[in-house]
Amino acid sequence: MAPKKRSSLFSYTTPISIGNCKVVVEAGKFSSELNENSLEISLAKNAKVKISGNYCFMLINPKDVDAKTKSLRQEVLSIYSKELPAMNYAANTGKESQFLERCVSNGKYCTLVLKTKDGIEPGEVIAAITYQIVPADMQFAEVPLAAVKSVYQLKGIGHLIYLELRKRLQGVGVRTVLC
């Protein structure tokens, strides 16, 4: 299949479809090349690209004990273990640590999860960020862990999940996020 070329001189263009995503380019002038496996966009430095795909956010509260929550916690723990291997060991000692498990399972931490949408039920967990609202004055939140599955890294997924967390925390009055 020959690549499709597309150019625009408009600020907003009709979405470019690739897979299950829609790409909207907000730029004065850009060019794009679309083929069956990729989309390449050439644009000015200050232009914006918005990619919307089939993702959903879920909040895991460790106090929930149902089977679905336990399964999600195991997926998150698996991502953290794989993507943050040094966190499995205590600093400067080399001894195994339960830090990851405590953060994911401890009642004071919640985890925001980004999953792919797969039909009616959400699919695989691709990113997670664990946090707690510091109870001293409720204006601070601490983020001890965040990770994106390696195959999804360098695509803006970490930024996306952080922005979603920040938006949710601001909604309950948190002013500062400490990472």
C-alpha cells in the first residue's frame, strides 16, 4: 500500500485515523505521511498534536478486596517490578525489599491505572501511578511510584497519566504533588 500524503495550511484539521486512534494536528502548516504501520508528522516547533485512543483510567483503592481489584493490583505490581527493578531492593544493602508491594497494597496509597480499552471490559494495564494524599494538611500528595510498560514508553503515556492524576488531585484541593 502506497503511503498517503496530506498537507494543511489550516489551524485545525480533520482527524487522521491510524489504528484505533485519531490524531488531530493543531498547526499553521504541517505535512503527514500515513502507511499501514505508522504515521509521520512534520510540523513547526510550537505546534500541537493530540492523539486520542482507546484508553481508560481506573482508580485502585487497596481497601477494596474484590477479585477484580486484586487482579489489577497484581498487574500493577508486575509492571512496577519489571520497569523499576532497583525498587525491589533496599538502598545500598542489596537485600530484597517489600517496598513495591507495600505501596500497592498498603491502605494509605491509591493507584491510578491506565488501561487499554478492549471491547466492553478494559484490557491490559499499560501504566500506573501510586500516590497518597498527605494527611497533615491535605494540600500535598506524594507519588512514590510511577511506571509505563516498556512497549508504551516514549509515547507520552507517562505524561498523560500524570496529568490525569494532577487534575483529579486538584479537584479535591491538593495544591502540590511531590514525586
